[in-house]
Amino acid sequence: MADTPNDSNSPNSPNGSASNTYDGLDLAALQNHLTDSGVAVAGELTANLISGGKSNLTFGVTDGVSSWILRRPPTAGLTPSAHDVAREFRITSALAGTGVPVAPTVSLCEDEAVMGAPFTVVEFVPGQVIRTRSQLDMLSDNDVDRCMAELIEVLARLHSVDYRSCGLGEFGRPDGYVARQVKLWTGQWERVKAADHPDVDRLAGLLAGAIPERSASAIVHGDYRIDNTILGTEDVGTVAAVVDWELSTLGDPLTDVALMCVYRHPAMDLVLGEPAAWTSSRLPSAEDIAHRYSVAAGRDLDHWPFYLALACFKLAVIAAGIDHRYRAGATRGEGFDRAGAAVPEFVAAGLHAARGM
């Protein structure tokens, strides 16, 4: 999940509220790593925390001349497969030159002795991130429409990439992907739940019994919406970079589309801890977004109720996971205490969608 900003003067700034001390970030070790990797560092590094705990920790780092973004897993409360920064690095490296906008990669460190966890460094991409309702409300209706058109086009473009030709043929196992998703998120629920929830078990059972026999295969982002993109500094109708690839893999592209649509549910405000841009009534409805994607991608939305129900189930588990990390004391900032309240909301929406399966 994308995080809300913290300690930053700008939604996408490496220079706000700079500091030398953050839990999970050793700037001296980072400077040595960058130098050893052949990266020119002009002086002492400073950093600011851009996002801090719903997902990976994200820091803006600068030497006063150049700027980078560093991402690493949370310091506690991890759930399996949910914080794979090496995966992010691999796919963004492969997507360079495909027409899908990504931040240029700089370095991957998988040696946990350096900073206590794997981490990645990419170039800072200037632009703006629209996370909150108030940020979206600063845009004109025309800008909102242009932004939505671009977001949908970029997702369709991602799903059209020939993953074999860009070296991602072994990035995942598209065959059986949907069945594994149901199993994965059912297992995640068992790890993070605060208490038993019969409706969650019911929804998981319905999904397991309605898995489509056949599905398409493509690169899927796994967490696609407006605030997981960096928009152009002057033009929100341009996506400068798609970010937060930790859940990406090869799988069914309709899982991306359905998740993007279910993110429109008002309960996302509880997950993100504030009124979110993506839940705003100024954006197209989930049904309209799905239709516009279908036209842009030239793809039918077969078994659509199943994909909607699966997306609701996934978001319920993600909300429970955020609550799990909050209870473990592994979050930074405010708003994490409300994520657990989103679980029954998404489960109810999932059961409603499942009626059409």
C-alpha cells in the first residue's frame, strides 16, 4: 500500500525537514554503499521521511547536489511477500524503455548487514503526488479528467508490455495466479487478524469456489491508483513515474483493474488515515473506470464480479495488516489506528459483489 506523506514540505520532495537520524536509516552506511557502488556523492547526506509505515519506509535523500529515494521494509510487523523491495528494483529496471514511466534505478542492496534490511535507491523524479482530497480539489475539472485518462492509459500500457522481451519471463507464474491470490490473502488474513471474523472466512470460501478456469497474463502492478504515481510538476495529465511496485508480478491484469476500482470505496479513507484523493466523488465511478480501461486496453471484463470480490477481500486483509503493524508498534505518523475499522466494510462489499459470481 502507498503511504501518506510525513515530514515533507512537498508530496514528492527529498528536501523537506531534513535530518540525519531516522529509525531504519543509517546515512553513513548508505553513503559508503553508494560510493562503493560507483555513485558520485558530493557531500554529507541528509534525509527526510516521505512515508512511514503502512508499507515500506520511503526516504528522500540528498547530498545537496543530487537527490535519491530510498525504500526499505518496516522495522517490525512484517508480513510475508508484502515488502519486497528487491522485486520493485527488478521490475522498474526491466520496464525502463518500455513506455511505462518509472524512476531510474540506482542501486539494490540485499546485504542486511549494511542497514538491517534490504533497500533500494532510485533517482528522485520531480513531480507531484496527489494523495489527499484537498490536493485533488486544487485541480480543475479538466485537469481531473485528463489525469484520469492518463492513469487508465498507463495501466493499459503496462498490461500490454511483452514481459518476456524485457527480461521478465521468470518474474512470476501467470498460470494459476488467481487461485494463488485467493490462497495467499487467506493465509495473510490468518497471520494478521486481530480476531476471528466469520464473514471473512465466508468470502474466502466463496472466492475459492468461483475461480475462473482461464485468465489472461500480464505484468500486474498490484497497487495501482493516483497516489502511487508521480504526476508532472506542471501537468497532471502526464504520469512522470509509477511507484510502489512491491506487489508486482506476472498475473491476471483484471486483478489490477478491479483493485483500482475498489479503491474508490469510502473505507479507503480509514486505510489511508485521511480523506483520500482516490475516494473523491469528483473522480469517475468504479463502473466508469472499469469501462474506460476495457476500451483503452481492448480487453473484456469477463468474470468481473469475481474480480471485484477478490479485490475487496484483498483490501480487507491489507487493512488488517496495517492494523497488525500498528498494534506491533511498527508504524510512524498518525491515522494508523483507524485501519482496522475498514475490514468489515470491505468484507461487506466483497460479499455483495460475490452475489454476481
